Amino acid sequence: MMNKIHPRRSYCPINLSVEVFGDSWSLLILRDIVYFCKKTYGEFVGSEEGIARNILADRLARLTQHGILIKKAHPVDKRKDLYELSESGLDVIPILLDLAEWGANHSDSTEQLPMEWLEVVRTRREEVIQLIRETVLQGGGIFAGENCVAARLLTEPSKH
């Protein structure tokens, strides 16, 4: 879904991706949802990269408008909204894994990289993607939440 206010610059698929995700903040919001189970504005503001509140509000609105995120009322605290991935947003999971792989391969420090996790992603990619999708749909994430994917995959043998 493209924004009706801003027409596409071109019909190139890479251009569409750039128009939707546009900058690092959008990808970091998606990372926070998929990897760390973050769902609220306050949780996103608390990320270590320090996104400005006005930029966060803009990116959440943009991702919602493009159908990547679904905005829902918080079931308990009506002052908060929850942001979850749509089906289209779930399709971004392999891209996030690829970006993590690329970043790990080009990092000048391996000090904080989850190398064991990256190896599981490399060797069991399709299984990992499916498990991440299922876990995120249930409110979990890769490194946080109930049944976090990394803990499960790093302690269970491959199904293949």
C-alpha cells in the first residue's frame, strides 16, 4: 500500500522499499518488534539508539499507513497503543535477518555479536524464519519474550 499523498518516484521495487522503509529508524522499529518484543511508543523510545519522539511518531504513522504495522488499543491501558506486524510486516523478517548477517560480516568488532545465533540462521534459515513469524504473531521475539526464538533454537536440535 502506497501513500496516496506522495506518489512513487518510480516503479522500481527497490525504490518502493526505500520509500516505505526510508531510513534507519523504520528498520530499527521493526527490529525492536521482531527481536525484542517491543510494542508501545514508550518501549521504542527506550531503545539504545535514542530516537527522537517526533521522529518515532512519524515513523510509526508511516509504517502503519503503508500497512507494515497494525495499531491497536492497549487492552489494559487505554492511554497506550500497541504496534504489531501485519502480514506484510512479517514478510520483512528475512530482510532483517539478512541485514543482521551483513552487519555481522562487516562489523569492526565481534565483541557483542550473537555468533551462535547467526550460525543457526545461516544453517536453518527457512525453519528459523517460520518460527520467528509464529513467535512474533504470538507476541514473542527472537531474543525476548515468552518462548524466545533464540533460546529455543540454541537448545533444540534441527528438525531437518
